[in-house]
Amino acid sequence: MEKAIEVLKKNHYKVTKQRKDLLEFLSKFTVQYVSINDIADYMRSLYPGVSNNTIYRNLKEFEEIGLVESQEKDKTLVKYQCDFEHRHHHHFVCKNCGKVTELKACPIKLFTDQLPGYTVEGHALEVYGLCADCTKKLKTN
């Protein structure tokens, strides 16, 4: 939380009670994503009048400054940034339990080598499957 507060201050955002509470909740999700609906439900349990705009705006700002990562599939999911020092990284996501594991290597060079003359402006990579625990459980059942 201390690093997250530092990041907020460094980026000239006010450190409000709402933002602290939001970060506190999100900090529980470093190894898996949480839905925006669950985030909204939590924030409304603390602040009944909080609007969707406020929640979405804060999450968007948190993503822009590297406090959270988001994923869009059937619905938007968010997770607390797992590595403040190295914002660029990739994930393995377990399709069974939702556990997220950071991948250290970046394969972008494999792709840019195939694109001579192109300008790559960004990328994201997620690998999906079953984590070691889920694989082990599946084999024993």
C-alpha cells in the first residue's frame, strides 16, 4: 500500500479515503483478477452513494499510472499491479481457479523480427491453461 500511495502522490493525485479504500480492496487481488462489479459492490458497501463514473474513473487512472492491470474478456476484470518496478510483463492465467502468474520473459522480438519496416507501438500477452495445483487436482480425480 505504501508504494501505491507513493505512486498516487508522484502522479499528482489526491490520496483520499475512497482511493485508499479502493486500493486496500484491490491489494487483495495480486494473483487473480476481480470483476468491476465486485469492486463496485465493495465500494458501495462503504460509500452507498458512489457512482459508477467515480469507480471507473479511479480504476482507469490507477491503470494509467501502473497501480492496476485490466483484462477485457466477457467482462472487464482488474487486478492489483504485481510488480511496481517492472510494469511491462506478461501473465499465465489459470482457467480453473483464476490464479495469475507473472511471466518474466517477453517474446516481442519473435514478432518484430517478422515485421521488418513495421512500427510496433505496444503489445500484451496472456497465456491460458491450468496452474500446477489445478493440473495436479485434475490428475488425482
